[in-house]
Amino acid sequence: MEGSGLSADSGNSFTDLRLRFQLEYGRALAVCGVMGLYARDQPLWETGRAVVNVESGRNGVANPPRLVDPFARAITYLRVSVTDRCDFRCTYCMAETMQFLPKKELLTLEELDRICSVFIRCGIRKLRITGGEPLVRRGIMELFARLSSYLDSGMLDELTLTTNGSQLARFAEELSTIGIRRINVSLDTLDEEKFRRITRWGRLPQVLKGIDAAREAGIRIKINMVALKGFNENELHPMVQWCHANNMDLTIIEVMPMGDFDDVTRIGQYWSVRDVRARLEECYTLQSLSERTGGPARYFQLAETGQKVGFITPLSHNFCESCNRVRLTCTGTLYMCLGQEGSADLRTPLRGSDDRTLIETIQAALARKPRGHDFDYTRQGVAGRMQRHMSHTGG
Ligand code: SAM
Ligand code: SF4
């Protein structure tokens, strides 16, 4: 009985002992109930004919089936936009006068925790928190802390975020403590004046300070740079060198037709990653890496420096044969593809039903996941445009 809280000499009879056992067992179950939110990785507890699955969360849906789409792609990666708000107004992402959603439309932190937990029970292994700017959402560290319990239990392989870096100096230490190992920081230029121009409201020194804080806290950083014609073409080499000097990976992204931008603006911004690669090949030998993330990214190693550079080419590559991800907006809409309109409302079942209905809604949505998107700038037009903003869906 050692360690059980029961001792053989404290009671005189078998009945006493049984009563004590029932008391302790009841207490253990009550503790499990309270801890249920944070301890869903525990095994089944069998009590006679009733099975209490601590893993199943609120409404006892034991071991829901893994998420697989009609093309036999296993869905293991969820990106969640936790807010549509941002402290920057990047010109390719938002209008300066962007209208934000009423607060009541947004999922609460508790709702975000519950819905992420349901996805994790359905087999999601990687969770990326994004936005808008995720670190401007009040109380966001609470959500990170709750979700990090799945890292401890092994139900999640990775919990990460994409950020503009403005608030990193404040949160880096805490993020590291709760188990965030790698993050993406978006940075399109190292020129202070150009940075202000592209972000409208951002300040480069603040972001650089945030990046330093994250590195000091032991967080690995990948810089996301949107390739913008006529804006950062001449910064490709300085950015590669700066990332190498600071031991950071770099990913270059083609600008996508998201949001209500006119065609002339979008096509004017578009700098094909094919051209970016050719520019890099003037100075470096690009060795293809087998590493894939399930998205449209391809990774290379620069033979001369050994650093890793990725290219995200949604425009030049739109058959997503290995797509493993879905996206949840800050209002609880699930998008099965960044570049298609197909979606499912999860907020209604989240607010009005049990986990079983929520899981069924997710599974039905997955059955409609398309093969790929239709982004295309050829023929001097913008095809496949999405009216919704990246900040709403989560980039
Ligand atoms: N605010 C955070 C940030 O900027 O990292 C997270 C959200 S932001 C929408 C996520 C990523 O989407 C950023 O790397 C940003 O550069 C990228 N992005 C935004 N609009 C885009 C567009 N139209 N085309 C390509 N990338 C875009
Ligand atoms: Fe904000 Fe990120 Fe959009 Fe820039 S790209 S406006 S930082 S959400």
C-alpha cells in the first residue's frame, strides 16, 4: 500500500479498509475530473461496466478515428488564427483602415483550448498558433501554457507560432519555458525605413530586439520573407548573409492573392520564386534537401555556407500531393485549403454541442478537402483569388 495513501494498520477491519479505498478512489477520480483538461493522455480507467476515458475529454468520445482526407492524406497539422488583429499593417496583407471583427465573433481562449484539444485527440501532431499577430491577443500565454501539456504528454510533437516579432522581447523567455523550440518570424527587409514602409506601423529595432531575445532564450528561428517585386529584390543576398551570421533558417514566400487587393497591385508585387532561386544560384550551389513539411515548401542547403533556405511556391506549384494541414480561423471556421473557399463552421457545434458532434463535423469537413488550390498569375490575370484575408485565416 506504500504510496497509495492507505496503510494497513490505520483501519481495523476489511470493511474499514474497503471504505477507505472507495474514498481514496473517489478522490482520485474527482482529481482526474478537475485535471481532465490537462491530463487527457492518461489511460482508460475501468469501473465495472462504465469506461471513463480521461483521454476523451468532455463527453467521452473514446479514441476518435484519425483524420484522413479523400486523397488518403493524413491530416496531422493544424494552424490556428487566434486573432485577426495586428499591430502592423503590412501592405500585402491588410489595408491601413482594416475593419476588424467584433470581439464576440472571436473564439474565447477556453474555446480555442477545447477545439485544439479535440483536434489533438483526432491525431493532430503539430499545432501552429498564428493570426493576425498572435502575441497581441490578451491572455495568449495562458493558451500556450494549456496546450503545452500535450507536449509533455507526447500527444503533440510540436507547438509553435508565426509572429511579426514585435512582442517577442516580452514573451520569448516564457515561450521557451513552456516548451516552444522553434518559431517563424516574418521579416521582409533589414532596412529600417523600408520596414516602416512595408509594415506601415512596425519598427525594425523592436523586431530585432525580439529576435535576439528569442535566440537568447534558446528558441530556433526561421525567417519568413515575402518576395516582393521592386521592394526587396536587392535584399536577397543581405538577408541570406544575415540569417547565416545569426544561425537562422530562411524561407522565401511568393505573394498570394488573398484579401481585397486589385489585380494590378498584386501582379505588380509578384516576384516569382523561380527568379529568386535563379538569383541565389548566381552565388550559391543549391542542394535539394529531402525534408518536406507537407506544404508547398521545398528546402535546399547552400553548399558554400551549409545554411537552409526554403521556398514556398503556391503560385508555381499548386498540386498539393502531400498536404497534411487544415486551418482554423479566429471565428471557428475550418478551411480545408488556404486557396479554396470550402469551409466548415465549427463554432456552432463548439458552442452548442458535445465533443462527439464537433468531431463528426470535423470529419465531414475533411471529406471535402480539395486536391489543391487554383492560385495563378499567368495570362496577366489573378486567378484563384481569395477574398478573405490571410490574417483571418492564419498564414
Ligand atoms: N502576424 C504574423 C506574422 O506576420 O508573422 C502571423 C500572421 S501573418 C498573416 C503570417 C504570414 O503570412 C507572414 O509570414 C506574412 O508575411 C504572410 N502573408 C501575409 N499576407 C500574405 C500574402 N498575401 N501572400 C503571402 N504571404 C502573406
Ligand atoms: Fe500583421 Fe502578419 Fe499581416 Fe503583417 S503579415 S499585417 S504582421 S498579420
